[in-house]
Amino acid sequence: MRHLLSITDLTVEELDALLDTAADIEAHPEKYEKAMEGKKLATLFFEPSTRTRLSFEAAMYELGGHVIGFAGANNSSAAKGESVRDTVRTVGCYADIIAMRHPLEGAPWAAVQSSTVPVINAGDGGHHHPTQTLADLMTLRREKGRLDHLKIGLCGDLKFGRTVHSLIGALSRYPGNEFILISPRELRVPGNIVAELAEAGIPYKEAESLEEEIGGLDALYMTRIQQERFFSAEEYLRLKDSYILDEEKMRLAKQDMIVMHPLPRVNEIDGKVDADPRACYFKQVMYGKIMRKALILKLMGETALPPRPGRVLITTGKKCRNPRCISSTEQGLEPLFYPVHQVMRHGQLTRIPTKYVCAYCEMEQM
């Protein structure tokens, strides 16, 4: 069956087709009112959520289907110690498709090993959030008219920001895009993502000043500093107000630049910016529901996963060093790795297979 764990599970052609389907759903919602009649979506949210969970539920109801599930690990058998794999295998007996959010990175990858129905990753720790990216892509295409040849600024928590990681993965496959990565040094984009951009020859710049970069952007993607991803309260408090977008900074931006945010926001976008016609973050919410409709239709209508380039997975006898990785905590889940290491030598990016990357959370191992 077909799952969606990462935005790169979808080809560019499939992304474009989903966007076309979403446009038709938006224009002719009556055509789809009974598309999922008799089908059930299970929302397994081990981590708090408002927009994503309700968006999935609204999407399924508007397609004529039904919804079951839970919101919070304490409301499930996970509180009794049940594994993700057993939960998903059990719920697959009751539902036709699953949308799952989990605080541990790689949890959806573990889930599909036992699932008998399609699984959608609705966010796993600081790793991926592919359905938010679908909302982001629809926003860009509707508001900017294209997904290529854009200069995109991503600002805030780029280390733990799963929406950022997924958006870079999607937009890096469209030609002519350039990324401006604006963050404190402590919250920069993970090295494996930067290495992939460098290897593909995609222009990017790491910066610390929003004021210096905002004037050249076609789109600005703001993110909050996520308290729940920090081990140290002191570190969070030191960094939480690193970037605040206000009317003064907006005056430095182009008149056709758009502002996006995956929400929820705390104080990184001043409320006065909401009245600016360039503010698109609440439009993203509506587009997200429509794109989730299109995705449910796609996954429920497919029975085969197209071939993807394979990786050789190995065991090393060690656990992943990432304490947020599902393979570090779930009993009976064998840690798996693939050998890849990227370094710069004489200005050239070279692969040396002497270190390993976790197959679940994609963190490079020491």
C-alpha cells in the first residue's frame, strides 16, 4: 500500500497532480462530498495538535467519511507501554487509513513496518511534516503563481523545525529556487540538509539578520522557537525572542513578498502584521485542509508504491545517538543505518562511507 512519511515520497509530478486535484476540490467541492463514504480515518495523535488534527478530521468528514482516534498519548494504550507498531497494527483493524503524529523522530517509519493500512506522517518530532508542506506548496502556488525561481527565506528554529525540513525537501526539486536560512547559530538547519543542498548545487545562504535579508525575498517562512524540543529551559529562554516580525521589518520587504507560518505562533509575528495583505498564514490553514483531502483521495486510490532508489540498511550493534529517535526507545525495534558521509575536500563535496545515518531519524552517527 502507499504511505506518506516524507514529502520526498512524492515525485514532483505527483505533487503537481495533488495541487491540481486540490484546485478542483476548491472549485467544485460538491463533486467530492461522498468520495470517502463508508471509509474511516484514524487520527493517532501522541502529541498535542490543533490545526493538523482538526484539519484531517474536517477533510475526512467533508469527503463523506468518518473519523476515530485519540488526541494525546495519555488517552491511548501508549500510557500502558504499548509500542507504536502494536498500536498501529491494532487500529488498522478498525480504520482504512491512519494519520499519525508522534513526538519521537522516525515513529511513522516504525509504524509502517506493521501497518495494514496507509499511514500519513502528521509530524514526527523535529523530523518531517509532509502534509504541512502540501499546505505550504498550495499557498505558494496560489499566492505567487509558481513553485520555481523563488527566493525563500526561512527564519527562526531551523534545527528542530520539521516544517522547514520538509519544505526545503520539496522546493529543492523545483528549478531556480534559492534558500536564505535565517537563525541563531544554535538553531541552524541540520548538516545533512545543508549537505544535500550543496551536493545538488542549490544556492543557499546561512544568515543571522532578518533585517538584512528580508528585502530580497519572494516569500518569508517564519517559525516559532519550540520550547518542547529543548532539554534546557535556560537555553529556550535565551533564544525564544531571537526574531520578531513587525510592521517596521515589513516595510523593508518587497510589496509582493508573502509571509507564511505553520502556526501556532507565540510572539514571532506581531499581531499588527495580520492586517498586511502579504500575510498568508491563515490562508495556509484553509489550503491545508484542501490538500489533505487530495492526499486522502490519492492514498486510498492507490495500491502500489512506485519504485524509489534503495539504500543498503545495516545494523551496527549500537543504538541511534539521538534521544528523540524512536529506535532509541521502542523495545524490539532494531536500529538500522545506512553508510553515507559527506565532506568538503578541495572545494568538492565527496562521499566517504565511513560514518552512518539513522534510517529512522536521519541523524548522522559519531
